[in-house]
Amino acid sequence: MKRQMLFIFLSLQVIFANLSYSQSNVGEKRLAEITPLFQNQLPLSIQLKFSIKNIKKNTNDSTYIESTLFYKNETVEWDSINIKLRVRGSYRRENCYFVPLKLKLKKSTTKGTLFEGNKKLKVVLPCLIEKYNDDYVVKEYMAYKLYEIISPYHFETRLANIDLIEEKGKRKRKHELKGIIIEDIDKVAERFNGKEFDKMIHPMNLDTITAVKISFFQYLIGNTDFSLKHQHNEKLLFIDKKFISIPYDFDMSGLVNSSYAVVSNIQNIPLSITEVTQRLYKGYKRDELLLQEVREDYINHKTQIFIAIDNLKKFFNDPNQFFEAKKFIVEFYKILENDKKFEKYFISRARTK
């Protein structure tokens, strides 16, 4: 009853004070359509061929190698486009067998194809050759899909079935992998008539609702490998005179619970957890009414959240990996829906610096 009365009060606050930053008008602000690649959410079959050793050694933020992307088109026949590839991310370059990729595409090459409208794409691959590598990818994809429900400001993503032909001198080795295709930040900015912002902004100067929603989301998936302050695994956009942060890269989260995941101390703040499956709220201290508003928003989306989770069950190789992921989100809602636990794990843990 207490929570219901609070929700009614907060709803009135939203109406009269417009705390929710006019999300009802967000649909009108999607000025550019989502590109064809992301309009279909069935897994896309693609094939890539390159030397992992070469791409790790000879590519960086500005250096690409020439390659070809093979994909199955609408008629389920193989087609291809010329692309450029480079490695993305420093941690995986040093610690993983596979590396996340950045693809550069030419407008003239993609015209009339499934990839039209995309100049750059990210491709997430498993880190290691291990038993649950594909399921880790599906769980990270799950994180992206859940955030889509929470915020209109997100990356469009698509699951992929990838045949990676690894060139090892004269030999070739085929890896059948799950992967995630992610749109470039420029497409997100274009969708909301915004611009990417490269300078550091203190979290208290970010759009308030969005910043709190992100902090709740990172707690939901059990992720410490991010920083709103240092824009670590966050992209910053300037939209409607507001700074909007957009999270990505969730493979270190407790939801994914990969074999290589570790608790991150990116901001050198004291941490009270030692395992990624233990949650820690890293949000900044805000007006309690604001936290309660975001809390209610997450509770209102609970059914939608679990429908999205259940829709991904068919993509898991091991059913236990799916059930562990779902249970992890169930535990989040047990905390969120309990007033005492919410006070203990959110309100009292909010950061002041």
C-alpha cells in the first residue's frame, strides 16, 4: 500500500513537473528510420575471413585491413560486400582468442543491400574458445535488448550466426560462433537529431533521468565495468540541450557471468564485492523522489522485461545458462520491489563523489 500511494504521488509529479523528460514525445524525435539491417530481429547469417594474428598486430583505431563480408540476403542466398576491418578494444586484444571488430562500409557498396545506411558497424564475438562462449554472447545480447525497454536512447543490435574462417598461414580453421552486430553511435545521434560529444561531463551534469536509469540498469545486470564520470563503456550524445549517456559492452556483467569476468574498479572507489554475480549500486546521490520514480518505471516494465528474456531462450545452447540469467534478473526485482531492500541497496549506497 505504501508503494502504491507513493506511485500515485510520483505520477502526479511527472504530470505537473515533467520529470520524465517528455519520453512520450521521444517517438516523434526518431527523425531517421532504423536501418534495414536492424528492422529484422532474426539472427543474421554472415561469414568473415581473416587472420586473427594479423588483425591483432596490424590494426588499430585508424588502421584497417581489406576484407569481404558474406551474408545471407532476403532470399536466403549468399551475397557479399567489400568492407574494411579492424580490432576494437585493448583488453580483448591482450586476453582473448577472438577480438571484437569494427567494420567500415562504403556507401556505394552498401546501396541497395541489407547494409544500406550504415557506414560503420561493431561486431561482438566470444572471447575464448570454450564451452559456453556462444551463450555468453546471447546473454550480452539480452542485456542490450533489456536496455531497449528501459530507454529510447540505445544502440540497435542484432544477433548473428557467424562462420569465421581463420587464416593461419596456408591453413584455414572454421569457427561457428554467435555474435552481435551493433550500429554506430552516429546512427543513434542521427535518430534523435543529436551530436556525439567527446569531452568529459560530470555525471551530475548528465540528463538526470537517463543517468539514474543507467545506474539502475547496470545494477540490474550486475555490471561494474562502466563509468559515467569517465565515459568508460559509455557514449555521450548532446540531444535537445541535454547530455545523454548510452551504455554498451556488458560482457563483464554478472548477468553474462563469463569465465573471464572480473569486478572492475574503474574509478578507484572502494568496492564491497568480489564476484561479478554480486551487485553494487554505483549511482550518484539524487533526490529520493527521483530514485523512486525510476524504481516504479522498472517495476512497470517488469512483464515486458521477462517477455524479452523468454523470447531469447531458443538461442541458448545450454538451457541452464538461460535459467541462470533469468534467475539473476528475478533477484533484482526481489530487491527492487522490497522497500527495506531498496533503501539498503540503492538509496543508502548512492555515491557522493
